[in-house]
Amino acid sequence: MGELKAIKPLHVNPLKLSQPMGATLAFLGIKNCMPLMHGAQGCASFTKVLFTRHFNDPIAIQTTAINDITAVIDGGEYSISVAIENITQKVSPDLVGLFTTGLSETKGDDIKGASLLLKDKQKIVYVHTPDFEGGLESGWALSVQGIIEQLIEQLIEPSLTCNKDKVLLIPNVNLSAIEVEKIKEALELFDFEVYALPDLSDSLDGHLGVKQGALSSGGISVEAIKKLGDAGLVITVGRSVKKCGELFCEKNAKATHLHFDSLVGLQACDDFYGKLLTCKGWSKPPSSIQRWRKRLQDILLDTHFVLGKAKVIIADEPDNAYAISTALGEVGANVHAIIAQRSDISEAFTCKVQIGDFEDVETLLPSFDAIISNYHAERLAHQYHKTVLFRGFPNYESVGIGLRHNVLYEGSCSLLCEVANTLGHV
């Protein structure tokens, strides 16, 4: 398939979210980190409210609070310096994640120079994430690339210090906290020492904290990130973060890079475990994994009566739409995917796919049985009397979002059962 193009020149009812939002989530996966949005106060407020409602937890984020006048008069460096000074008067972050918005990018602020001027006062990772291009996935991926480039220490002699049992796991932004945890646990069954970057599994997993913190409450520590350079294996999950793994291998040429577009569905999971067995030289996986594979095979048989004739629209971020569509395709569902932004993964879809918005969803929905999308699809589902399943950002309807998982054999069983049960009762 050639390059996928949008069929209209504008978004009428937008599906996609902005790059700064993806950057915010990425930095929230680092322990004691303060995401600092270099932009207008309203941009940070909107992001904070959206994620606070989505996760039902407080979200730590600060802003340089520039506007079109102060951005020109005092310059970006001054606003960043004042913001960091105000932050450090109240808290002591291990890291400040500095990222831009459309306003600061249009002006052309030198955030690298500002970060270098402040390096003796505060450790900073900077990243350019203008919201006039890209989306949630690219904002997350660019931030991870910035963390790898600016924090991970270069190995002097990779051939002597490379640890083949140490794994760097780079998940895409769509994976929930529990999904990251499940993948880490699966890798640990293969006797790997696993570090996720970023790691939302103990940061935005919905745990009850001691108090509302001004900094991120969990995640991978800055010290652990610095020492990731000796990881012998890097695993990327989702096409949006594939370049992150390639970038890591530039720092450690001895590392092996395993990439997976998805970990949902029988074929994707077989590929994942097959490559892990090859890496370890094992003939078969642990018994618990074998058992879950048999359960998924049975679920495929049980659900194909409902899903084999179902027509489903998926409207979501590219990586998540691809993962769900391939899993439903395995059981025979007729899927049409509408993705929020351009992505290399578009060429891998086996179903119909287009770049679009909720106007496109509304046009197609009358001839489909169900829609899988975020909370903003609820109105359309009610209007056209269609089944709706919530996935992606935001989700204001459900509780326990961080505990719902659809990855690996176990999560794939849950996904197929949920879709089948919902459709079966309509």
C-alpha cells in the first residue's frame, strides 16, 4: 500500500490529540519528574483536565505560561528559567521534561540553549513537540527519543559491558499501565531483567498514594535510565516507537532490537514468544504461557459465531487501531479503521483504513454494528443506536481503565470476549 492520505483537507470533529499530550504522558512515566509545557497556560490546563478525568487521578504538570505578547517581549529562555525557579522552590524534581507547543515553536524558542544554561541548577530533557503536526503517538515517541539521546550514558566498550539478560522495553502510548506490567512480567518469565521506558505501570495504574504529589508518583528512576546503555536487548511495541529502538542501538551497537507492531491476537503473540524463545535458546515457553495460548484458541472458536459476521468501526490512534483490528480480523470480523494521524503502520493494516475524524465515523456508522473509540464516540453511538466500546484517550465513562488489558494471550481473550458479549446482547 502506498502512502495513506487524508481524504479531506481539514478535521471537522477531531479524533486526534496533540503532541504535547503525548509528551506529558511520557514524562509521567519517569519517577519524580515534572513535565513542563513551554506554552500558554490554557494548553497545560486542557491537558491536565483531560488526563485527570481519564485516569481519575491527579496529574502533575507545569507550564511556562507564555502568551503571544510575553513570548515576543521576554524570550523563551527567560520564561523557562523563571518557571524552573518557581518549581524548584517548592519541590525537588529528579528531572524536568521540557516540551514545546505550537506557540513557542512558531516563535522559534531555543529550548536546547535554555536547558544548557540551566543544567547546573536542574537536570532537564528537552523535546520539540509542536501541536500543529503529529499527534499523541508522535509526541510520546519524540519524548522517548529525547530521553534516550540526553539521559542514557554512552558505553565506552559495549562488547565488554553489554548484558544480554537486561531488557529495555519501549511501549507505545496506547498501552495502559497494567499492559506494560503484564509485558514486563512475561519477559521476567524468560529470566530477563526488565526496564520499561517510560514506565506507567506503577505511575498511572490507579494505586492509592500517600498524598497528592506535585511530581510523578512512580515510574523508572533517572538513575536507572542513565544505566540502560548496557541493555543487550531492546524491545519496541508499536510502530510509533520503532525509531526509539533504532536510536538506542546507535548508542549500543551490540544490542539486539526486537520490534513488534502489536501484542494483541494469536499471531502477534506467537511471534513475540517465538522470538523470545530464539533469544534464550529455549524449546518451549513456561507452562502458564502455553495454557493461556490454548485458552485463546478456544476463545477464537467461541466468539467467531458473533464476531465472524460483525461489522466494526475502529477510530483511534494508529498503533491501537492496528492492534485491535488485526485481533478482530483473526476471528473474521469486518473492520474499517479510521486513524487519527499519518503513520507508517497504515501500510500493515489488513482491513480498510483511512485518516479521518468523527465526521467520517458518522458517515460510515449507519452501516456498521459497533464502534470502538474514545469517549467522544458515545454521542454518535446513542444517536445511531450502535454498540460502543471505549478505547483510547479520553475515556470519561469507565473506571479502572489502568487495570484493563488486551495484550498477550490473556489480554486477547479478554478483548474478544468483551466485544462478543457486547455485540451478542444487542
